[in-house]
Amino acid sequence: AGSRFPAQLYPAHPHNFTPLRPVPPGFSALDRAVRDVAWESRFDLLERRVAPKYAGEGPGTPRRELQDGLVAGIRVRPVQNPYVRLNAAKRYRLNTWPSRNWAAWSPCRAAVRGSRRRYRLPEDIAPYRDELGEWHPPRVSGRYKADIEKQYYMNSLPWVWANDYFQGKQHFMDREPRGRKWWYKKEYRKAQVAEALKTADAGIEEYRKEKREAKRLSWIETMVLEYAGEQMAAPYVRQRRLPKM
């Protein structure tokens, strides 16, 4: 707590971290948002919590979609839906379960559903080693670990304890297209031909020069070299250069 990082412009930022790279030409802010990777410390990101809120749906015209975590109308960050009809079952969880007590909720000491015990994060979701050097499975099973991850998303926090959180994942639009290869190899070949045509004149001239230099010596040039020698015949007889294979 009490990091020295600058606060965000507004708490409902599309991401809980500050993007470093600028928007490259040909890309939009949405393209950057779906590909950006966090760089700040996990504990600094956990301070940017947005507590869940609940609201009833208004009568009449359909409600507008919640704008938190949206870029150009596309959601890039999981956000808790505030428009919830609180029935008896949902009110019981909010009033009884410590995992849904948002006033006392902490990202480093989280409870699980149906239990009053609080677990330390990330110590209790990873395998641990005892004093004898033996390894044991995590104290929190995968079922309840998923519940803690859901609590993070409900508080507008990313799941920072994922192993590949700072590595990021390849966007599906950046992958090599699947299917028959001939249709996109043909387009790639067209692009190669179009690029090669830009330097076609220089390439043709260089090819003709190589062919002229690789041509074997005539009978006269051979006789001059044989009788005058290479040193005396050098200004008058061309030097043959074979192209590199």
C-alpha cells in the first residue's frame, strides 16, 4: 500500500495498468488495448480496485450497456454487472459470506464461498514446501481458486497471479490463417512480385552485366593473353568474372 505510481485519470480505465507503447500507425486504441501487457508490480495494480455496485434496471427503454472497460464499444476487461435483481439467495450471500462482503474485502486476504476462513494470496494458491523439504498441493483447490479469481473480476481487478500474466497472449487476429495454404501463399507471392518490380530495371541491368562478364574470352583475346602475358594484356583484355552460385 502507498505506492508512488501516478494515479489513473479515472478508476474505470479500460485497463488497470498504464499502457506504455503508443498507438502505432494503422492501429487504433482498441487494437492496442486488446494486445497490451501490464508492466507495473502486481501489488501496485491491486490498489486500483473498483468496488462492486448494484443498481436496479430502469423501466421503459432498455438500459445502456455499462461503459466501464469499454473501448470503441468493445469490452476489453471483465467488469461486474451492476444491474442485478437481488433476490433472497443473492442477498444471503452478500450478507453472510465473507467472500461477498465487499466493505471488508481484500485482494491479499480472500475468503471462498461457503467458508469463513481467509486465505493468503498468492501463498495459498501455489504448492508449498514444509520444513522437511517435502512438497504439498496448494491449500486452496482449483474450484475455490476459480471463485477467488471471480472475486477479482467483480472488483475490476485482473487475475495477476496467472503464470503468464506479464507475458500476454497472442491475439487471434495475429495468428497464421488456418485452412488451405494456396490462397494466402498466392497473395504472399503477389506481394513479393510487386515488391520485386520496384527494382526490376536495376535487376535487369545487373543480370546483363553478369552475363557479359561471364562470357568466355574470344580467340583474339586468348592469343593476346598467351603471347603478351597477363600483366601487359590487362589494359586491353577484359577479365572474366563467373557469377557466384
